[in-house]
Amino acid sequence: MILLTFFLAIPAAWLTVNFLMWGVLHVGVPGGGGQSAPMELGILDRYDMHLTNQISSALEGVLSIEKVYWLNDDDQIAPEPDQDKFMTTTNPADLQGFLEEAKDLLGVEDTVFNTEVKIYAGSEITCYLDETIMCITWKELIDGTVYTMSEVKIAHPSQFRRFLADGVYGSDKQYITTQMAATVNAVTASSGDFYKFRTAGIKTYDGQVMHFNNSIDTLFITEAGEFLFAYRRELGDKAAAQKFVDENNVRFSLSFGPVLVQDGQLVKIPQDYPLGEVKNNEFYPRAAIAKMPGQLHYLMVVASQDPDRGYERVPNMTQFGKQLYAFGAEQAYALDGGQTAVIVTNDKLINRPSYGYQRAISDIIYFATAIPDGE
């Protein structure tokens, strides 16, 4: 009798799950204002995450339904990362098990970081891993320049995020990167493009073109977490830019540049580029964001000095682009450099900024865990 009840429970549970899925797909996502889900989304993205996970927990031992997690763009603050999942070490070989677990949890294959890397003397490797994000942050000395890198693999595109000072587009407030990273519970973060400081660039926020100026290259981040570039003067006006944003499901943009790598090919730096100390072939602290091969795999990079230890060499933009190419970037784009260029992991400043202290800025990009607080 017990065995019969068990087997009867399986089709009943299956019917319950499918009925709930049908209801959400045809009636609307809970909390979504009754709007039906876009048909281009995968089946697990078409109904509410919390409903999915509640069903998964309820049917544990009867049916296997994988829990899924993502973040809402409307939520300014991400879930807090589990401090017990952070790890620091000075020995790259200690992370062999970490890399194997990341492969099992997130399908991480080739990484820029490896157990043979020679980290910058006296520095630490900081890493984090849960079911939704892998992060490894470390420093290397390359051609006399201190390179700080934060490599990230995420489970869902929504975990790649942008935060504007005070959470409002156009705010005049400015904060240092560590402050903003702590505010939004970033696992790892980088200074952004300092959008409020300049008028150049196509500035897109929450899928809307807020400001149009096509005098520089623009990086667009899509809902799928992919990088799309619009070179300067490529989009003729604001209407054309909004059409591009709509057709490509763009979430937000970054406006600094230039483009360094596109589709795995090194891009020649135009010597008349108006930003980034390019015109006079200047040597300057640099920052960049790169899309690495594979899905949802990224690398944030800062090239800076450590004058206290005698390392004052920094690259020109051409050299910096070649280094991003050498790292294996599929797409790479320069962000605001100089004193702005900062990488923060677990609320801690990792690189040494120019002049030895952070500059107050208007925005950051960051990566967050998608596991809800308390779960």
C-alpha cells in the first residue's frame, strides 16, 4: 500500500508542477504586474524563482527540480555573500580544489588564473565560490606594471550589475568604490566610467538611452550578459541608439573606451581618441572590463603602479590592449583610468590607486551572488 501511494504521488506531483508552470506562463509572473513572460526566455526563466525553488524543496526526494536564482534590476542591493565562502591564500596551488569545485558547480573550464601563476610578491589571492558565482582576485607583475585582476564566472546575467551613486541616474553625489561596493553587497567590483563627470558617450540605464553623444566608443551590456560595441559616430542619433538598445535587449551601457579587443581580435587604437590619455601615446594607469570565452565569464583588470616598491611603469593604451588580448579576452573595453581605476573584492581595496587613495566617483560595475539572504 505504501509503495502504491508513492508511485501515485509521482504523477500527481508532476501534474501539480506542470499546472503551476502553465498558470504562471499564461496568467503572469507573480509580482510582475500580470505581464506574461517573454517567449524567448528559457523555461526556467518564465516563472518566478521563488515559486520554482519552493516547489523544488517541497518535492525533494520525489522529483528532481533544479533550483535557479537570479536578481531583479529594480533591486538596488544584492544579497549578502556568505563570508564563510571567501578564502585568501598566498599560494596559487592551494586553489586546485577550488577550481575543481567551480567546474562542478558552474561549469568553469579555462581560466586566466591558474595554479602556476606567479602572484605579486607580498600580495594575497582572494576568492569566493557558491552555486551562482566564482570570483578570483589576484595581482601579477607584468613588464614592470602591477596588474590587478578579478576573474568572475556567474550563473545568470543579472549578476553582472551597475550601481550609480545613490542609486539614481544623474545624481551629483560621489563616493569611493569601496563604499559603493559595500552598499550593494558586491562580491567583487570595479570603478566604472565616471559617467556624471563627462558629456561624451551614449549613456543607457535600465534599457533607456538617457544621454546621446557619439564621439566615443560605447559598450552595451545585453540581457544575456554579452558585450556589444558601437564605435564612435556609428549610431547617428538618439533614436538610432534607442532602436539599437531595444533590438539587442540592452540593459545598460558603459561610455569611456576605446574598444581594445573585439571577437578575439586586437583592435588598433585610434590615436585621435578623445579620452584615456591616448592622443599623445601617454603612459597611464588603466582599467578595463573583458568578456572571456564561454558563457558569463568576465575579467576586470587594472594596471597601476606601486612606487613604494619601485614599480612606476604603466602602459599606454596600445600596450594595455595587447595585454588584454594576451589574457585571452574575447571582447575588451577600456574604462576610466588614473586615480579612478580601482578593484574591490569583499569590500577591500585590492590595487594601489594613483596618489595612494581612492577618488570619489559616480558609478561602479560589480558582480553579486544571486542566492537570497538566509538561504
